[in-house]
Amino acid sequence: MEAYYIVCIMAYKGKFKPKNPHKYFGDPTKIVYRSLWERKCMVTFDENPNVISWASEELCIPYLSPVDGKVHRYFPDFLVELINKNGDVETLLIEVKPKKQTDLPKKPESGKMTRRYIKEVKTYAINNAKWEAAEEVCKKKGWKFKVITEKEIF
């Protein structure tokens, strides 16, 4: 007896078409998501009546990379203006990341510096440099910076 398998390929990247394009700051025909988590956030921002406006990767923040010592450009995932639970308007700069990228990587039990561990440490260091730069921008503008993970999204 032959076994047949159906392979379901899920798109992790794609174009997002908002139902409320007037809420989008930027060109609503060019909204791209790079993960299903980002897409879920986009749907929430688009449909939530407390969200006044939102943008995706429309802001560029320079940061100094601790890995190569050079200045790079960081495009946070979202800039959202909303009415908070107190009824005040606030602006959030949001980055969507897997939880494991927000925690300091654990050294392998063997104690060896594996390629995987070194890559995770570099990613963590770069992310922190980006987020420090984002915090600084938010502090100057009176915004809030937030990194959200799958825990907050789902």
C-alpha cells in the first residue's frame, strides 16, 4: 500500500491588504509582512478601533553594531498610534521577535563554542543594540518601545 502525503506550504512572507487603508501611514499598497506573527499584528492594528494609525517598517533608526563596529540601519516592525485603556493617545514603536531571540543564549552544556551558539550570541547583541537605539528615539519623542513575542501575540 502506498502512502500519500499532502504537503501544506504556509506563506511566511506576503503582501498585506488592509481593510482600513486610511489608518495606514504610508503606501497601503506596499505593506509586506515577513512572518505570520507580523501579519497577525497587522490584522489587529487594521481592525482594532482603538488604533488611530499604524505603519510597518516606515521608520529608520541608525545603530552601532557591536559585531562589526559599524553604523547600520534598523527598521522597527511597527509604529502605532492608539488610544490606550486610560483614553489617552500614545505612540508605540513595536518590534516582533521570537521569544528565544529576546533572551541571552545559554552556553552549550558541553562548554564548546558551537557555530550555533556564536550565531545566537551575535543575533542577541545586534538586537540589543537596535533596541537601545529605538529606546533612545522613543525617549526623545515621548513614545514607548515594546518588543512583543509569540507570548503576547497568541
